[in-house]
Amino acid sequence: MTRTMKVPLLDLKAQYGSIRDEIDRAVREVLESQQFIMGPKVQAFEEAMAAYLGVRHAIGVSSGTDALLVVLWALDVGPGDHVIVPAYSFFATAGVVARLGASPILVDIDPVTYNLDPKGLEETVDRLPDTVRGRVRVVMPVHLFGQCADMAAVSRVADDLGATVVEDAAQAVGTEYVDGRVAGTLGAAGCLSFFPSKNLGACGDAGLVVTNDDDLARRIRLLRAHGAEPKYYHKIVGGNFRLDALQAAVLLAKLPHLDAWTAGRRERARAYHRLFSESGLLAAGRVRLPEAVYASPRLARDHIYNQYVIRVEERDELRRFLSAHGVGTEVYYPVPFHLQECFQDLGHRPGDFPESERAARETLAVPVYPELTPDQQAYVVEQIRAFYGA
């Protein structure tokens, strides 16, 4: 008889069960203090994250999306300006650009890392008319799935343009670049998300901006609280992008566990590599595994596996099969930016960004989290093998 097993894409209940007392204590402290907006928990979390990442400023905000938005706003990005982004990412990467009235310039991705393709970036910039080239304000690489983009190439292009580098590090908290620096600290500013599914996840939406630029940090702090300094005295028009004290308290309690959780994800990734290799699926060309392109004995977190994303044939059929057999999966992301209805005015057509389109057709995220058991992982690979009849 074929065995069946439930393997969720992510099991946050298991994580909570392992640190229940710490989380409950942190939440109670906020409830007992009744300081829900900003306050000591937010400040303590900001200081802890600044120390962890090695930056001067860590500014808590309401979500990863708002982190991106407030940084571009602080840089005065607006109508007539352009921001270079990958064609394949979570919607917020390009969405915040459009919200400010600026225009995203899309670049195809590298098929191995799913990040900005360095050659494509250079070719895109070379093709820009002078009128557009002169209004490129920001280059925004994304460190997708937990691995850094090619920041040397990104920085070189940005310098030539006179543009600012803003990193979308929402999926890469603590990820190390090839030179040992950490994602989010490689440009003028970095933006992190603490959506519950992230390696460091809140109990709801939460985000962070990190920077070593004192003036930029001050402006972001103003913008996140209606531009007021002091309270009720508004120097500029801002928004309400404050990090909730409850979320800060939860994140502060979780932060000491982050490195161990990341190590657990990396260990699960190695196990998948072994299991897929032993299954015959790689040799048959049925599955392509994620690759850590900066892998080195010097780096403990060259890839943090926020997701473990494989490439497969008949992706949608496989996904339905796995769901029917108890395995949770997700598609990150099914529609590249240039094919989104809201970006039709950019004038792109199917085929313009072939690697982004191919990733949207072929990629599938399978379960990966520290609490995932060896038996569960073996079951996932066993079911994929069963689908292909390998």
C-alpha cells in the first residue's frame, strides 16, 4: 500500500511550539506596558538588528512593501523618474515604483539565481535613450529566494548611471554576499520583510530599512511617522509606516534563534540535494535544483533558502499531484511583471523577458523549514519520483 503523509509548505505551529514561552512572555510584556505604538520594544529590536547586520541604522516599518516605498520616497523618486527592477519578483518590487508615479524599467533574470542578469542589465542600460538614462534614479536588485544578486555588477552599472542602489532583501535576512557582507548592507539602503513565512517572521506584517547614511535614515524616520518632529510638528508630508510594538517584541524574541533556523534550512537543502540525486530525477533531467553560486567554506549563509525552488517539467500537473498526496507547494511567481495587467502600459509583450517567463512556468517551491523531518523530505522526493515514474 502506498503510504500517505501530510507535509505542509511551512509549519509555523511547530516553530511556535518550540519557543512558545518566549513569545508569550514577549507579548505579555507589551500588553502589560500598554505601549503599542513605537516605544522601547521597537527601539530594542532596531538596535538588535543594526548589530546583527552590522549597520548604523535599522528602522522598523509596517511591512517589507512599506520599507521599499518609504526608501524610494525618501530619495524623492517620483513622476518622470525611472527605477530598474527585475521582471520576476514579488509584486511590491515594481508596485512601489508605480505608486510613486515613477516608471519601472524591467530587466530579465539569470536562469540560475533568478536575480537580475548582469549582462541583461548592462544591455538594457545601453539601449536606453539619453532622456531616460538621465532620469534613472535607482537600481533595485532583489535577492530572491535567499541568495544575493550580483552586487558587483549592479553597483558598477548604478555608478555609471549616477543612480542609487536600493536592495530588496525581503527574502534574504542575514544572507552573505561573496565578499562576506550581508544582504541589505551592500547599497545605499536595504529593505527587509518579516512576513510570517520568512526565516525571521513576525505574527503579521512587519519590515525594516537598514542604511549607513545618516541623512537618509533621518528622512525615513520622519516619513514613517507623518513627517513629524516633534509630534504634531510636521516638517514634511509623510505616511504611517510605523512598526507595531507587538511585532517588534515577537521579532526580538525570535532573533536569537535566527542563525540556528537558517542553519536548519541549509541542512534541509543539503538533504534535498542528496535525495534528488539518489532518486535518478536529476540524471533523467526531470528536476533542476537550486544552486548556491557563492558557496564557500568562508561563508556560513551564502544561501538561506527562504524558499527551496526547483525547476520541473509539467509543473502545474506535478503541483496538483503533490497536493493530492498531502504535499504543500507554492509557485513564486506565476506572472512576470511585464505580463501583469496593471503594467500593460509599459508596452512589453510575451517573449520580451524569456527567462522570467520560463521561471514563471517551471519553478515550484517545495517544503523547507527547520522542523521538516527526514521522513517528510524523503516523502516529498518519493512523490515527485512517483509522478514522473522514475
